[in-house]
Amino acid sequence: MKKIGFLSFGHWANHPAYKTRSASDTLLQSIDLAVAAEEIGLDGAYFRVHHFAAQLGSPFPLLAAIGAKTSKIEIGTGVIDMRYENPLYMVEDAGAADLISRGRLQLGISRGSPEQVIDGWRYFGYELAAGETDADMGRRKALEFLDKLKGIGFAQPNPYPMFPNPPGLLRLEPYSEGLRERIWWGAASNATAVWAAENGMNLQSSTLKYDESGKPFHVQQAEQIRLYKEAWKKAGHQREPRVSVSRSVFALVTDQDRYFFGQEAKRADTIGMIEQDKRAIFGRSYAAEPDQLIKELAEDEAIREADTLLLTIPNTLGVDYNIHVLSSILKYVAPGLGWR
């Protein structure tokens, strides 16, 4: 058995082929998609966060809206760039969204990837500490966020408050018990996967990572996951960790599927530079008839190591087609792999 969710990048553009012509279209369709995904038995609805782009940049209103209209599906991000965040305000937003969803938030965070704007976090009012890199800042903010999610009081109360205070130091409200254990770290390297384990976060590993051995993508990602699990065990955490990987997977069952994604069948891993000094490997897409798809996915070592698979979806093609894409995986592929 494996949890299966979708991951939407939330694109929109005034393009004649798009069903998402505006931000309103994307937001409202994201809610409808999550509701429909729950109805067909999908386990998770996850959203990518990008700033200064025609994509989803403010996840918490969306997560809260989905939480209010669904009852079972997990709701998450993959990932929030912590360089742009105020950790304390984020604790309040996350707590509210988690309470609205009754404890279904699965929040993916990270130091962030290259963005549309050079040092875009500076426009949000943030500066690096002395001797700090932007990656350091992202991890520092993540640790502060994790600490404040514990719900332990830290703020000195006003002796003359507007409303009566409970005794002792005050914590941020609303507090959502258990949310601290549902935070995931998006790791692009083996070292940051180990760091995530040491700090008690679940692991998200996407369709790219730093090329650290020259091996095929799925092999490198499986090695990353095993290192994470070893570090988790060594750290002595009392719960079992969760691990997700994301993939572009399309079962070609209609002529429309073949028209849209038939060309993906011959795609292979690719190498590129995600930053000036960072060589990255990008995982292949999977697109084939269901029987062939089952054979190919069974050979993916990283999927075998993960308990959760996030299927990246073409959100611009609209809710109905994306539910068809997801339903095809659940109906024709998942049973053959033992995921259902």
C-alpha cells in the first residue's frame, strides 16, 4: 500500500489552450480538484509555492479553503520557501489551516530553489545575518518555525493586558497539537536529507536533486532516502518517518492522453545546472500504456523506498482532465503495483 497524492504547480496564463486563465481560475479550480480527488479515493492534495510568478504564492488561504470543503484528504505544500517567511506569523497561519482541516495539514518546507527575482526575499523585508548564506537563512527560519510549533510559551506577558492572560509565558495561537510532526523538508542533496532526519522532519524528494554520483536519478534518490532513514534511526526519534517522492506519470488510455503525453514515453533523465555551481539531475517522466507503465514504475528504486507518491499534474488542462489522469493511475496502475 502506498499513499498517492497530486502535486500542482498552479500555473495560469491568458493562453487559449489553458483552462486556468487567471489567478482566480487556478485557486478555485485547485479547491474543486482537491474535492474531486478526495471523492475518487486519492490520499493527498499538494501545491507548489513560487513568488513573483503566475503561480500559487500564498498557500494558507487555499489550504484552509480546501480543509473546509473536504474531510479526509491530506492537504500540503511541496514546498514553501522559508527564505520568504516570517516563522512566527507562519506558525499562526499553519495552526489555523490545520485546525480548519481537523489535523490534515502536511506542510512541506525548504530553503527554496532559484526564484524569478534575484534575492526576492529582500523585497519581503529580510536580510542575511552576518556571515550567513541564503540557504543558511532558510534553514535558520525553518528551525525557528519548528521550535514555535511545539506550543511552549516564550513571550513575556503584558502586566496590564487588554484581556486576561493564562499564567506564565505566552505561546502563539491558535496552537494545533500534532502539527510539528507533520512538517516535511524538501531536500535536494543527501546532506540536507540527513539534516532533515536529525531535526525530526519528514522527507520530500522531488523530480530533481543534486547529481552526487553520476548514477541514474531514481538510484541516487533511493540512496538519499536510505541515508535519511539511517539518520532518523540514529537520532532516536520515537515515531516512524514519512517519505514522499514526486513523479510525472501518465497512463495512456485515451487518444487525448496519447496526444498530450505520448511524446513523454521516450524521455530519459537529464542533467542541468539549477544554480551556477550546482549540477543537478532531473528524473524522467513516465508515460505508457498501463501494462508497460507498471513494469517501468516497478523498477524505480526511489518509489519503492517511499511511502507516498505525489503525481505532478498539468493543472492548466482543467479539473475534469486532471481527475481523468489521476483516476487512470488509481484504476489501471496502482493495483498492479500493490499500491491499492
